[in-house]
Amino acid sequence: MTHLLKDSLGGNSKTLMIAAVSPSADSYGETLSTLKFAERVKFVKNVAQVNEKASESLDNLKKEISALKA
């Protein structure tokens, strides 16, 4: 699971993890596996930063819209 989610668990973003567990004895193995995964995920540290390029693109798009309207 960690391998599949590696691109989503790091990088320039905030990440939220919700672990669904069951109190049923039949689901003990899956619950234990989920809790171990959640424990490993809590040590992932992200440093989210505002993307400055987005505002530049927004200004360019506004100029393009004005030009097209003219």
C-alpha cells in the first residue's frame, strides 16, 4: 500500500490519513495491518509551500481573456 501511495504521501502537499478499523474478531488481521500502516505513515513529514507560479499564470490568463474579449 505504501508503494502505491508514495507519490501522494510526500511532496508539496498536506496529507490526511484516515484508518478504518473493525472491532470484530474476524477482522483482527486486517485491523492490525491497518494500524501498523497508519503508524508508519504518521512519520512522513511534508513541507507544503505556496506555489508562486500559479499567480503568474493567473495574471497571464486574465490578460489573455481581456485580449480575446477585445
